[in-house]
Amino acid sequence: MFVDGIEEKKQLLSQAVSTEQITPLQTMAHQLKGAGAGYGFDELSELASHLEEACKSEDRVEIAHQKELLLHHMNRIVV
């Protein structure tokens, strides 16, 4: 189930940002965008889309900001 893998996804997102690995981060954001939409997590999908776009523009400040917004939302999913 999607929710079962959230903790691992959060860790991978943080790790990719801290090591400035934009390409893997963009891939993860794209996957989260699709999976979120598929499982009915529309807001998560939208936030992942914003992170993906920030990665495409290679705007490191925006990447960090969007990652924090996405992680905050992911924390709200897991109760």
C-alpha cells in the first residue's frame, strides 16, 4: 500500500536534497506525483509536481522549499 512506504520515501527525499542530487530527486517527485494521484492523494500529487518543476529549473532554494512543503504534507498522511 502507498502509505506503508511513506517513511522510506521521506528519508530518500531528504537524503537527495542534502546531497544535492537533483536528478534522483526529480525522479522521486515525478513518481510521488503519479502515485499520489493514483491513490487519491491529490494535494500530495500537486506538491510533488511543484518539487519536480523546481528540480527541472535547478533552483536550489525553491527545491528546498518545495521539499519541506511536501515532507510536511507527507507527515500529515501518516497518523
